Amino acid sequence: MPISYSRDLRERVIMACVAKEGSQRQLAQRFKVSLSFVRNLLRQYRTNGQIEAKRRGGYQKPTIINEHLSIIQSMVEGKNDLLLRELCDRYAEGTGISVSVSTMHRAVEKLG
């Protein structure tokens, strides 16, 4: 997976553009980056003043929130020989949130 350009390089590109040291195409050649990188960096700088790289990848909210872990804990303590599929079914009945077996396994692992 490619990595983001450093903050130092981003600052040098911005400063060169502000100082009008060349066109976007010339700056791209000078700093050995793509023209689209220069254009996107300048657009980001002009719109919100930031030059940091955008966050890569996404963040997926957990299906089972921490407040619901106590529900799972009480189900396991009540009957500790339940299968994960049965825990999923009971969790769905109690909360209205359907989860997969692997999600339930991660929650049980989190509980220890």
C-alpha cells in the first residue's frame, strides 16, 4: 500500500506555489510528484488551510457497543454452555441487533 507524502514535502510544495516559483506542472516535475497531487494539495490548502494527509482507511463502528457487553456477560453467566449462535439469537432478541458468530466471538473474547 502506498504511503502518504511527508508533511515537509507538502509544505515545500505549498510555499513554492505561494511564492509563484512555477506552474503546477513545473512544481510537480521539480518535486517529482504527480500533477494531480499538486492540484489536490493546493485545493485542500485553499479550502480549509490544511496540508496534512487525509486519514487513510476507514473506521467501522463496533456492532456490539461496550454498554451491551454486560448483557452478554449476564447471558454467559446464566448459562455458560451456550453456543455462539445461541448467544447471537438471544442478543438479537434482547437488543434488536443481529450479529454474526464471529462478532459474538470477539465480544466474548473481550469479556475474557
